[in-house]
Amino acid sequence: MAALMDRAYVEMRPWSAKDIADTLTARHCQALCHAHGFLIVQMVAGEGEILALATDPDAQRQGVASSLVSELIRIATGHNVSRLLLEVASQNQPARAFYASKGFAQVGLRRGYYTLRDGTKDDAVLLSLAIAQGQGGPAPVSQGSDTKSG
Ligand SMILES: CC(C)(COP(=O)(O)OP(=O)(O)OC[C@H]1O[C@@H](n2cnc3c(N)ncnc32)[C@H](O)[C@@H]1OP(=O)(O)O)[C@@H](O)C(=O)NCCC(=O)NCCS
């Protein structure tokens, strides 16, 4: 996961393997994994915070992140989560375009929140998506999917 994140996070600082392992042992955190990407989420108190999302550069624009977010919405609905939240660097246009395509809306801004790989600072844009209860619904058992939680 750390190697994939290192390839995908071009401007953002990627997490180390230890960062990922430590996060996944924290309460309420889990990873949704796909052969070419993953998502890490913390679901607590009715909110799901997307802590990381990455698709391998060779597999981008093929719906990998879309399938991960769809799976997250399905799982979140089962946990009575009504809102997804995340922070994204303001200069990260691919990610901002991705989240906009999923209906996420800006709800805040944290100035100078990120230090990028090159040492420069960037603002964090806070995004939110309301989940209608029942939006996800149960996964059809017969429908093949290479997205699974772990
Ligand atoms: C953001 C990211 C996860 C998107 O993953 P992906 O698997 O390529 O996304 P999808 O294929 O599901 O894209 C779905 C839609 O999002 C939008 N989108 C995704 N990448 C985009 C890009 N580079 N430019 C413009 N729109 C984009 C498009 O509307 C796309 O639909 P389309 O391909 O039919 O036009 C991926 O670019 C990535 O890993 N980036 C680096 C890590 C990162 O920034 N993570 C987010 C941190 S908060």
C-alpha cells in the first residue's frame, strides 16, 4: 500500500508503511482494497472520514476510485454513517475533480495545512458528502467485484 501511495501521491507526501499500519490498528479505521488502489476510512459517531485514497497511476481514469467510494457508501450506510468528510490539497486538481464528480461539496478551508513533497505549503479544502440512508443498500451477492474491505 505504501509503494502504491508513493507512486500515486505525486505532490502530496505519501504515508510510510508504518503510518499505514499504525492507522489500520486504530479503532474505527479500515481499508477498502482493490487490486489497483485503496481507501482508508475512519467511521465514528455517524461520520466517515476518508483518510487516504489512491489509485495506481497506471490504472487511473478506469473507475477504481469510483468503485472504492461506492463500496464505502454501501458500508457506511450499514454503520449508520450519514456524512463522508475529507481534506484535499487545494492544488490537487485530479482529486478535487474526482470528489466533485461524486457530489462532494466544500465545507471549509484550512490555510497552510499541508507541506507538499517539495516543501511548499498548500491549503486543505474540507469536503463533505451527505449519504442518504439506504443509498448504498446491500451488495448483490451474485455481482462480481474485486473491491473488498480489509
Ligand atoms: C484522485 C484519484 C484517487 C482518482 O482515482 P481514479 O481511479 O483515477 O478515479 P476514477 O477513474 O474513478 O474517476 C472518476 C471520475 O473522477 C474524475 N476524475 C478522476 N481523475 C481525474 C483527473 N485526473 N482529472 C479530471 N477529472 C478526474 C472524472 O470525472 C472521472 O470520470 P471519467 O474518467 O469518466 O471522466 C487518483 O487520481 C489518485 O490516486 N490521485 C493521487 C492520490 C490523491 O490525490 N488522492 C486523494 C487524496 S485526498
